[in-house]
Amino acid sequence: MATNSSKSAVSGAFKWVALNFLLACSILWMGWLYVDSILFQPLKIAKGSYSLDVMPGTNFGSLARKFERDGLFPHPRLLTLYGRYFGYARSLKVGEYNVSSGSSMNDLLEMLKKGSVVYHQVTLLEGQTFNDFRLQLSDTANLKHLIKTLSNEEIMELLGAEGVHPEGQFYPDTYYFQKNDSDFDVLQRAYKRLHKVLNKEWAKRAKKLPYKTPYDALIMASIIEKETGQPRERAEIAAVFVSRLKKRMRLQTDPTVIYGLGKRYHGNITRKHLREKTPYNTYRINGLPPTPISSAGQAAIHAALHPAKSEALYFVAKGDGSHQFSKNLIQHEKAVRQYQWKRKSNYRSAPKARKK
């Protein structure tokens, strides 16, 4: 039977353990309240925002130490334990983050967990050439510039399109990217997007068109893109070119001549240019040029595959972005005198009748 002294000793020991337990809990609770309070305090951000790059292989502990160095959070070990306990360390997302003034460390941790990274954008415009796209991407900030050292042929080979001419193969659109994505990544997305749009439009094309392949339609769409000043005229311009192909008339369109001249074009097409036989001079060749002459958007592709019902074979620019369409050469020449009398005699703004 236990003596009173032994009972007293057990009771004292229990009280000591209980007291220490309560003390430890109190310390932990006070520490928790302290950590919790500074987690929700606005961060000391000097310049209005704080930029953070989380690279592949970055661990949460190294981030906590960086926050200490940058004056955002004074206790990296506590933050590391907090991050591990609540899962932030396991769900760290790679990317660029921009933390605005007034945000707390908790806000920053949630951004890292959700992957709320910064996205940049670049817009590739309709009617631009592949060379334009290359130059634009090479000058776009926050992209890794890989294509500067690659030839056009090497780019197409990497895309799985060896031997394909790059012109017109990339869809004009706005593309969003993260910091350190590459310019090739953007081109790859534009390439896939172009063929998705083209194949979808080709499947719904009108009947009895003078194209053998979707590529023929893409070439036509690029010409329509360069000739169109008013979006509403795309289908009618398409109708003129489609009718001329069906009648075996030459397209005789200036943008193809300009493309064929390349760097030799200085803003004015001369009679000599029109007489020069290049693969792209549609005043001298029959049918379509060998490749597209620019990028074409969905509207131009759609117009090439759904031309308007029109008997027009000619058009001339009015000077306000729109065109006058004519059914025959007499009407066309009258329209040229009306709208282009200020132009030089060697000016060509629309397809002309083929000489037999």
C-alpha cells in the first residue's frame, strides 16, 4: 500500500509535468500568435512592388533566407517550418511573381502555392512576314532568344516541318508567356495554331474552289490579307482572285511583286519591276505564287475559302482604304481614271487583264 509520502511525490511530479506542458503550450501559442501576426502584416516593399523569380530546383528554405535578406521576413527558420507544416514548401510553383505594395507574407505564400505567376505578351500582326516575326521576337523582353542563331530551315526542321517554307506558317495573334520561355516556344504555338485554324476552315470550305490543297488556300489568304484595307471587303476581294484563277487569268496583284523584290523594294513599283520575271510576280506567272507572302488571320483564311458571290474581275483603291469593284475592263479603266488620276502612270493598284 502506497504511503502518503509516495502519493505526494507522484502528485508533485504530475503537477510539474502539467505545469511545464502548459508553459510549453503557452510559449508555442505566443510564438504562433507572433508568427501569425507578422505573416499578415503588410510587407516592407520599398519601390511599390517586389519581383521574385522562382527557378527550377529552388527550395522553400532558400526562399525564406532570401526574404530575410530582402527585409521581408526576419525569421527564416520559423517561416521554413511554417511552410513545411502547411504545405507551402511542397506546392512551390516555378515562375516570376510580382508582389504589390500592401501585400502580406501570407499573400505571397498563397501566390507561390497557386502559381500566380506574371504573364507577358507579344502580338504578332496579320500581314507581317516571317522575317518581321523573327525580328519582333528577338526584341521582346523576358523571352529567351534562341532563334537568333537558327536559320529558317533549322527552325522549320525543329518544328517537324523540314523543307517547308516558313512564310505564312505562323498564326498572327497575341501570345502570353512566362519569363524565360523562349521565342521558339512562341513560334511553336503560333505554328500549331495556324494549322489548327487552317484545317478547321478547310473542312468547311465552299464548293468548286480552284485550290488543290489547304496550302493553296493559305497562299490566297495571305494575298487577301495584304490587299484588304476594309475588313468587310475581304470576301469580295477573294471573289475577284478566285474568279480570275477559274478563268485562267493572271492575278496581277502588287503585294506579290513587292514580296518577290524583297529588300530591292523601296516604296514604288516601276514598269521594270512589273516586267521582271520572279516566282512571285503575278503579272508574269500563271496561278498562285509558290508560297504565302505574309501571315494571314482567320478572317482572311475564311474569305479565301468562302468568297463572295460576285462577277467582279477587277478592283481599284479609292484612296480611303476601300476599293471600287468592276465586272469588266471598261468599267475598271473608268474607275482607275476616277480614283487614281493623281498617281503615276506606272501605278498598279489592282489586277489587270491578261494579255493574250
